[in-house]
Amino acid sequence: MTQTEEQIKKDEYFMQRALDEARQAFREGEIPIGAVVVCRDRIIARAHNMTETLTDVTAHAEMQAITAAANMLGGKYLTECTLYVTVEPCVMCAGAIGWAQIPRIVYGCRDEKRGYQLYAPKAMHPRSTTIGGILGEECRQLMQEFFISKR
């Protein structure tokens, strides 16, 4: 197996864990977005949207995961971590990801209405890399299913 194939398998594995979090959010009536932070091939933080539960518009999955990871590592910079999130981060989350200096961000599906790439494509740290589309269809379907159930 080549390095690329191995990395794709890892990305899909960790995105599945983020999807587990998104499904938990769905069950709790939250917009189904999940995130995990991985350091040295180990999940150090997992989270999902909690804006309704906490009555807090900043309680996005990424924000919750960044806080948990920073607490776990004992520092605010996550320079050896990868963030996996089921939906493209919004501008707020992209800014936080940039401030945390996360070098690698992997997301499932694009957010055509509120994604950072539309409004603030330079919000991430300049040395970070972003990969989209990992299990994208599965992530998109979960979002669609949620909003259909709310109508």
C-alpha cells in the first residue's frame, strides 16, 4: 500500500469517527456536524454541534473539539494535529482553526451557504492544508436528512 493509499484509509477511518459524532448530534436535535482531533494517529478530542443544548451560537463541533484537544494537550496550539469535520468549517471556526495553528484540516462535504471558502478563504493558518470530500456524500446525506426531518 502506498503512502497515499494509507493516508486515504486513515482519513476515511477518522472521518467515520466524526460522522459518529454527527449522528449523535442528529439524535440530540442538533445540526449534525461532528469533529475529531487526531494527534499521532490517536483521537484526542471528539465533539459535535451543541448550539441548541448549550444555547450558544459558538458551540460548533470544531470549536468544542479544539477546546477539548487544547485541554488534553495542555496548550493552545495544535501544531501536530489533524482536524476531521463532517462539513466545511464556517468563517468563525476557520478563524479558530487558524489561531490554533492546526496544520491539516479534512472535511466531508462543502457548505455552499456558509463555508469559509466562500467568505474568508485565507482564514486558516497560511501553512495549513485542507482536504475536502472525504466521505462527502455520506456527510451531505446526513445533513439533508436532518433538514428534511425539520420541515
